[in-house]
Amino acid sequence: MTPSINFFFAVTMQYTERATAGKSPSSRGHHSAVLIDSRLYIIGGFDGSSTLDDVWILDLAASAYLAGVTEFTLASSVDRPDQEE
């Protein structure tokens, strides 16, 4: 079975499943994660029986996730005449 990951697109409010390549990290909790540019770094954690001291990198640009958010707009009361101030 090919591992996959679900992306949540805040613009459309929907999940999209994408296939991944390479080895997948083990299930874990109590880890740290940070997004830097288009890469998500997953650091350490606990798998239920042992402490993990590894680092995994998910390249989001390869999945074209960041390219999916190209434009958005914000409405204000100035843009909507039906809103009272």
C-alpha cells in the first residue's frame, strides 16, 4: 500500500489526499513540527514505547500544495453596503 497524506485547503475548506514517495515516518505523538518555506520538519516524538530522536522532512512544494493558494480576498463593511457601521 502506498502511503498518503491528507492536505486541508483553507480556501476551499476541503481535504485532498495525495500520494507520498519514499519511506514514511512511524506514527508518533509528543513531537515538534515547524514549517520553513515549503518544507515541514517533524522532529522526534514518542511512539508509545520509545522516545524517537529522528527528523523527517515533507517537501510540500513537490505536492503543489502551496501553489494551490494563489489568490484570496477579504470582505469589509466598506465592500458590503448591506452592513451597518
